[in-house]
Amino acid sequence: MMALPNFIKLTSGHRMPRIAFGTGTQWFKNVDGVSNQNGAASLAKQLDAALDSGFKHIDAAEMYETEQFSGPAFQAYLRSHSTQRQDYYITGKLWRSIPDVEAAVKKTMEYFGTDYLDLYLLHAPFLKEKGLSSSVAEVWAQMEKLVDQGMVKSIGVSNFGVAHLQELAKTQRIPPAINQIECHPQLYQHELELYCQDHQIAITAYSSLKPLTSLGSLPALDKVLSELAEKHACSKADLLLSWNICRGHGIITTSSKSERLAKALAVLEIQLKPEEIDAITAAGQTTPERYFWTDEFKN
């Protein structure tokens, strides 16, 4: 099996770097505006480390409430390293500012000091569940206008299931280029992945490493990962990232430890065989688990 290219070609005609540095998780602020122990300085430091390591793709979202830190840090990096905005790929996500889509994207652009975003996603389809009056179709129509105006190069969705994508397809003028979803061996969504493949919607996986937090209670998955880690001379974390990459997906990863960032990019070199991918999938499915948006998907 040949190593996959560093980029994913989107239906919009643009290329997206396969591995993104995530600005949520480690630095996420909750609805009360209280962040965890990692602060703005830590995020700025790790963003610098990620870009120094070779990351070209930054994954942001207004929901994280970290754009006011990661955006200026990105601008400072460009100034200090004499690099250009067009050398990097910035993904933003819309949620809290619905229904004012244009104001939301302009705010993200302002934080990052840019006049366009490479990719803009609707963070989730659960608008009514969150008390929002706008429909997905209405929000999507506004996002399509952003493409028309040149403010955004590609648009996509996140956390959409098959039914959500089918409903959007009834009214969309521009199809989603990306579906960013929780994706790891405990949450293998075969039907959704087939639908996205059939409709040329690329998948980007978040929380690929989530099973690592529970491996003590996941004996089947731990056993398979341990055996394959020894075989491939890599870590269990590397294998979980590679499990998504070798199946053609993009990934979002992050770390508060600089030494792990360079290793994350090296997973492109790991070439899992189809039977190894299947073994990881089967082991994960012995203890299936969704960790995010659980209530919404139950309804």
C-alpha cells in the first residue's frame, strides 16, 4: 500500500492538507467562558510549535472561543517567520453566531488577519435542539453566498449523519466538500462513510485518539494496538491516527506537548495493511462508544 498524499482534493477544486492542528480540546472554553488549565499563552506556544513542525492546516471554530488567541498568534507567526498567508490553510466553523453568518465569518477572518477562509463548516445540524430559529437550509444558503463573494473557498459540514446530508441535498446549490465527524475505532459509521464516498464528500476525523483515555477498559482494542505498535515500531496513538488516514480521511490532532506534534505528521508514513485496519475496526466495535453530541444523536 502506497502512502497517501499530504493533501485531499475537494469537490470545490481546492486542496486541503490532510492533517490539521486543532485549536479546541486542549484550550476549549465552555459556555460560561471558563477555560481549562491551558491558557492563551499555551495555545500560542503550541500553534507556533505546530507550524514549526510542518503543520499547514489550522482547524478553528467560534464554539471553542479560542480564535481570539489562535488568530493573533498566527498573525504573529507570519510576521516573525516571513511566511505568507497563502502558504497555510485555515478552517473555521459556524455555530454560536447563527443566524448572522456573514458577521461570524468576518469575525474569524479578523482574528486571523485574512480576507478569506479556505474552508468554512456548519458545526452541527442540531439547530432546533439548541433553540436556534434558522434551518440548516437557510444557514447553508448564506454559506453558499460566502463562496460567491470570495470570502470562503470551500464550505462543508460537521457532525452530520446520513439523514442530515440527505435533507441538505434537497436544497443545496453547492454540495458540502467536507463532513468533519467524530471518528475512531469505537465509532465506525460505515453507512455514513459510504454515503460520503458515493457523494464525493471528504471526511475529516476528530477525536481519533479518544479511545486512548479508556484503553484500560478496552482489552480487545488495547491488545490489537499493542501488537501492531510493536510491529510498526510506533505508538498506539500513531496507529489510531493512521487508522483514519489509511482509510482516506483527513485528521485533526493537537497536543500541549511540542515533541508530539512532529510525530503526528510522521503518521503519513505508516502503511497499515487492509487486514490490520480491519482488525483495529473489529476490536473497537467490541466496545462501541460516541463521546460527543451524544444526546443529540440519541434523539
